[in-house]
Amino acid sequence: MSGGKSLAETPITALKGVGDKFAQVLGKLHIATVQDLLFHLPLRYQDRTRVVPIAALAPGMDAVIEGEVRAADVVFGRRRSLLVKLQDNTGTLSLRFFHFTAAQKNRFARGVRIRCYGEARRGAAGLELYHPETEIVGAETSDRPDTLTPVYPLTEGVSQTRLRSLVQQALAMLEHGVTELLPTDALPSTLRYPLAGALQYLHAPPAGADLEQMAEGQHPAQQRLALEELLAHHLSLLELRRSHSAVAAPPLPGDASLERDFLARLPFSLTGAQRRVCAEIAADLEQSRPMMRLLQGDVGAGKTLVAALAALRAMSAGAQVAVMAPTEILAEQHRRNFCGWLEPLGIGVAQITGSLKASERRRQLAAVESGEAQLVVGTHALFQADVSFRNLALVIIDEQHRFGVRQRLELREKGAADGVSGRLQPHQLIMTATPIPRTLAMSAFADLDCSVIDELPPGRQPINTVAISGERRDRVMERVQGAVAEARQAYWVCTLIEDSETLQAQAAETTASELAEALDGVRIALVHGRLKPDEKERVMNAFKAGEVDLLVATTVIEVGVDVPNASLMIIENPERLGLAQLHQLRGRVGRGSIASHCVLLYGTPLSRNGRARLQALRQHSDGFAIAEEDLRLRGPGEILGTRQTGEIEHRVADLQRDAHLLPQVQRIAASAALTEDIRRQLIARWLQNRPRYAEA
């Protein structure tokens, strides 16, 4: 390494065996420098430091075996394979190879001693190793390693062997400098582990290292790096927030008389929580920097009304508002609510969804472009190229986790009018009825201000939740018959593991037919994702109008359906859904003043995890308590929807496991010891300058 460069500045091509072409392959793993390679950490480890006696092997165990070849034969079963019998002084084992050459077969001569490594599996004749790595034990046999063998994330064109070899070169250069960016006194005393030592340990743990502790991410070396990684992500979000604050937004002071007129027309008063949140939003909208606020509220807490008041403030200042929903059903429900509230005040509402006929779409687009439509409700169709706003100043996004982040960015880029000092950004209000646990909000939404509506409107009845085995389905049908006899309505939700709308539709159709045969005089309708939007709307309208007693549906009714007379919800196979989704489905009942019930009709046998989820749903009615339990049982990727958007990709840290580090992360981030240069280097080290759209 020349000129005293740090490893962050040393290109990967400085390593032996890395030319420009291979450097491009490593680039797919975000490895451009030697430091990037050192921070490309193992997924897990193999213990090749000790030979395991054959008798001690168990299925699923990775192990090094040493023994003598007793036989090697080509056998013909469903597939031709080479079967090698290996024996040590404790027992015998088979090695099986489906891909082999004559030369490989000849290596395994009777009496030859070999060492092999692989995973033991149950075979036709006892335990077998499939395609193990093998070497003949002789004078030139390499010594067994004295450290655990790392297994790295790979990409096409990179093998474990080659990557391990490069890491060994990089570890030999550690003394030249991986910069300690965190001052020692900023670290908690238990995590004052030297950075170079932590990297050395994690790439090459010594023989005898506690594999269980490392698998759980609890080794101090892992925790030291987890803290730094969480800090880098946190700093990147704060940076994003700063960049939002640096751009201008149109101040929206609002019109008090228009707001009073709006509230006077409502048949109810706002709850204290709604008033508090409205004040927080109003204070944001008066500023000349973009509001970035996450509005959380349980199902039925009145988020849409709060959004309408925010929209009214923008429109009274002569601006336009866009409301984006994830489904056409929810977009239609929002359109109706907003029309009911705003049209009496002379405010025009437009709708843009994918199912509009061409002529209607042209008419709606013209109303948006001219500014005649001050409020525009729609699905992802809102950010298509032909949608042009005259003066967009507020974007309201419902159920934010259902949209890819780029989609949200594209809507924001439609911007407001050109300001004096360049383009103005619209304000953003992001709503979710999926409560996000505090630990996740601290990390994943550090760039957003959070408001929580933690109070339900008066008169709401608690929902009684029971879990019943599918074997007692007849009793559940009797409950439906009884509810309909009392002029109540009910939902029957079908769930399927398969992510296929066709299969889900078939399951719902079958269930609807069975129920129609079993239930006498009950008017049954069916709604699923395969129906055309206008057909779906026709069915939903009939249900709302009381012309349908029992609505059989897939999970498409999870959001956006409000039928106060529906007081019974049956969810079939609830163990297949996450807690947050079950809580949302349950929230479709209990929307009136009638006592409501939710029946979880589970399949048997029920797994321990499934039992824990259903128990949590029965015990808790508070969405935040359910979200915390969902986080514990399923992890953050499911809750935030990041499996779709790839927003949270931690290499060492785990938001759930390492939540206890987040207060330290916030304290260090606020510390004066972190200069701008250190902040920049931390973000570059851990995010490797990848674009981060975190909750844009």
C-alpha cells in the first residue's frame, strides 16, 4: 500500500488477484475498496477446526470427518450417483456425488484415507454427506484451520474460496488503518472493543468461539459493529431530514373561518387526540420548509378527518392536495369521504385511478392541470407522466408501507409551483393504521416527525375476539345465521399462503358456495382481487346498503371498508397472517355502537408461533401493543414492508435484537464529538454511498 492511504481509500484492485474485470464483479457486492471488503461480514461460520467422529454425527450437522474408504461404486437409482463408503473407528458413513468424473471415482480407492467436510443428511442407508469437499490425507495434507471458516454473502462470479482468500489479504493490512471514527468515551463501557480487533474476530473467530452466541449476534465484537452501523443509518436519516429542511415549501397559514364552517357541519366533535395532532400539523404547514410527518392511528381513530383538515388548510391558501391510497377500494372510500366533507364548501374533488375510461381520465386530468380540482384522490396512477398539477403543495399518503419508496419520491417530484428561489417542495403527511413500534420508529423513521392519534372516538365498542378450531366450523356458521336473524351483517375472510390472486379467488368462491348451501335465507356476496374494480365497487356498495348479509372476501377488505352495521368478522386460517394484518381486518367491525365479535377460525395443528400470535390478538386491542408483539414474533422487515422496498438492509445490526442500542445511538448522534467529517465517513463506510430513499 503506497503513500500511507487508509484502507477506505485503497482500491480493491490493490489486492493480489483482483483486476479491473473482477473488481466490477465485486462491485455488485458494493465492494470498491479494501475497507468495503473488511465490512462485508460473514453470514455464518463453519467449524472445520476439529474432526467429528462418525458416530457423533446428527442430521443437519456441518462437520469435518476423517476416515478410510471401504468402497466406491456407481449406483443407479432415480439418478446415477457415486456412492463412497467411509469408515472411522466409530462407524461408517456414505458420501454421495451426483456430478463426478472417472478420475474422481478413481481417487476413492479402497484403503485411501480422506478428510471431508459437508452437511450430514438422512439417506437410504443411514447418514450421508452430499457433494462434500474432500482431500486425501497424506504427507502434503494441509493442517486443519485454527479459526472458524466464514461463509460470506456472494454474487455470481465470486466463490467462497476466492472471497476468503481476498479477506485474508485484507486482514493482513488491518494494521495500516481502518480508522476508529467513534471516540472511545462516546462508547458504552461494555462496547469499547477496538474496531480492528472486532473485524479480525468476526472474519476469523478462534477455534472454540461460542457459535451460539455469535449466531444470536451477542458477541461484543458484533455489538460494537452493530452500534456503529445503527449510528450510520441514523445519521443518514438525519442527513435526509436536513436536506428536506434545506429546500423551501409554500407556507400554508390556513383560513380559520373555513375550518370553523367545516367542523360545524360534522355530526360529532373531534377527540382530544385529533385536536392535538391537527395542531401539530398546522404548526408544520405554517413553515416554509416541507412538513415530513408520520401520522399513526389505530383502525377507526379518525386519521382521514385529520387529513381532511390538513388538506383544507392547503386549499384555503389556493394550493392543490394529492391523496394517494394503495388500492382502488380505499381510494374510492377516501373520495367519498372528502366529497361529503368538502363539496358543500365549494371545493372540487377529482379521482385518478388505473380503471378510469379514457374519456373520463382526460376530463379528470384537465381538471387537475387547470386547478379546477383542488383535491385529487388516487392510487399509484397519480404519479404517471401524464398527471400534471397546477400547484401541488401537500401530498397525503395512506398506508405508506404499501408503496415502493421510489413511487413516493416520484409523486413528491411533481412539486409545487416554482418559487422565487427555485422549485418548492410539497409538504408530506404519511398515514398508517399499522402502528409502528417505538423502537422501529426511532431507527426507520428518524427523518420524520411522528404524531399518534391514541384515542378512539366515543361510543366505539370493544371487539370480543375468540379463537375456534376449524373442526367446529358448524358452530361458527350458526353464529352467522344468528347475527343475520338479528339484522346484523358479517364478513367471512378467506386466507391462503399462496401469493396468487387466482388461487385466493378460487378459495373464496368455494367458501361462498359452501356457505350458500349451509346458511338458509342469508344473502351472500363475494369480493376478491380478481374482480374488476367496478364489480368490486358494486358488491361493496350493496353490502354497505344492507342488501347483502354476509360478505365473503379475501384480504382485499383489510383497508378501506366502513360498514357500521357489520358486527361479526370470521377470519379463516388466521395463523397464516401477521398480527398487524389480523388487527386491521378485525378493525372492519366495531365501527358502530353495536357489540362486535371477531372469530379466528384456525387450522389444526397450530404451531407454537401461531398460537402465540392468536393469543396476542385476543389479549390486546391496542394496535401498538400488537405491533410490539408482531415485531417480536416476525421481525422488522415484515412490519415495515421493507421486503418489497429494501429500505432496511443491515449487515450486522438487527433492529429487533439491538433495540437496546438505539438510545445510545441517539445520544452519540447528538454528541459534539461527532464532527461533520466523521458523520460523512460513517455513512460512507456502512451505506457505501448507496442511494438511500429511507421513507422519502
